[in-house]
Amino acid sequence: MNSVPEKLTRICAAGGFTQEALAARLGVSFVTLNKWVNGRAVPRQKSQEKIDLLFADILGSDSVDAASVTNAKLLALTKQFTIGRLLANREILDRITVNLTYHSNATEGSTMTEADVAAVLFDSRILKNRTAIEQCEAINHRSALNFLLDALQTGGTAFMFTPDLLRATHLRLMNGVISNAGEYRNHGARIHGAFVPLANFIKIPELINLWCEQMNAQSGDPVNLLAATHAEFERIHPFSDGNGRTGRLFLFIKALQLGLVPPVIHKERRNAYYKYLKICQTRGNPALLEKFIAEAILETAGKLAPPEEVPQ
């Protein structure tokens, strides 16, 4: 069992919080939090409960009750949105483009801030304090997102997920970053520290065909479909690099196709995200990942538009 100082330290490390930011998140002063971190004071019961909830939110839980999963999924299904509404509102499109680009790249280690991303994407600035690769990744991410949004809008009800669409997206995403952008990997691979068996590279074309069939299938449980297909894509790991960002782009587009507010997975929760992916992939239990994606939909809905524009 982790002590309070250990929990706070792990939350800061995993979520990238400063003590000032964590204090604000918990609704206490920096001085109070600093005393908790250094063991000079013990938080009261309500504060300990807040710490425990935040710890689970950032680091991930090991189990979840069925009722909370069902409730989160049902609430997420009320947050409906369409590609038409997104493209019709430039302010919302720009806001979500920056948010998605920032969090997805930061999850993979980019040091750019959200303000940096906005400056590069919309002001065409070249930042001296960020690497050229990081800035290229931001520009590429917007290009790949716009490509998919255009494909979804143009395709309408006939839009289909295909291997060609997948490779074309990856080409735009990783162009100039890796030499084999848009090509399936031709070697074995493993995710550092994950211990999840990835697909044999020889089977990638066949597995991607099956994945596309799954993405194009009808489902009475949209959040389950989002969780299952996302976990499977990351298990296949079809490219030498950029699989996480590619997978999250397709998760975003699939949610839009289903008429839902698209989820943005925040970098602060990446430990929980990776944990729930692993549980889904190795145990065949998608419940925690379903709840996580439902929560991401709800969080995006709160930021996507004024309250009256997103159904409650």
C-alpha cells in the first residue's frame, strides 16, 4: 500500500504535475501539499479520498464495477456530434486540432506545450527552443487529421476503413520523421516495458484486413467497439513507429463516424491508458478501457463547445 507522500510523488511523476499544479488540482495551498509530500502533515479524510481518486485517475485502477462502466458509457452516448458540425465551426475545429495534436504527441514524449503547437500550426512560427522533429510531428499530425476528416466528410455514409486509408494516414503522419512512413514494418517489435505480445510482421496485412472489417461492422455498443478496435490496432502494431498516434487518430475518426464526440486521450492519463490497453489486450477484458474512453468522450464534450451546443 502506497503512503500519502508516495502517492503524491507518483501522481506528480506520472501526470507531469508540478507541486503547484497538483495543489490546485486538489484544492489546497502549495504549503499544505508540500507538507503532505514531505510527511510533515497528514491530510484529512476527504483530502485523502481526493488523493486516492486522482491516483486511480492518473495511474489507473486494477478493477472496476460493472455499474460504473455502464453509467459512463450511457452518458458518453448522449454526447453526440457529427463531422458536419465540426467542419462548420472553424473555432471548434482549430481548438480540437491543437488539443488532439498536443496530447497525442506529448503522450509519445514531445516536449512542446499546447501554446507551442498552436504557434506552429496557426502562426507558422519556427520555435528555437523545440526540436525540428517535434515541430514536424505537430504539422504532420494536423495534416493526417485533416486528411481523415476530409475522407470521412467526402465518403459520407459510404465511408470505409481500408488498409490504403491506414497507410496513407501514416504516410502523412510520419513523413520526414521515419524513412518507411506508410509502409508496414518488416521486422519483429516490442513495446518497451509493456510485455504485450505484438503481431508477427508476416501476418500484418491479414490482421489489418480483419481489423478494417471490425471497424466497418455494425455494433449496438459503440464504446465497446471503440475500445476493442483501438486495443487490437495497438496489438497489431503495424508500423515501425507512430502506431500510438495513428491509432488515436482512427479512434477519433471512428467516434465521429458513430456520431459521438471524439475522445482526446490526455497525456496526464497516459499511465492509466497504457495500463487499460494492456489489460484489454492480455486478459480480453475491455471494461476498464471502455470506461476510460467514455470518460475521454465526456471530457472532450466539456471543452468542445458551449454547454448548450453539446447535449447533456
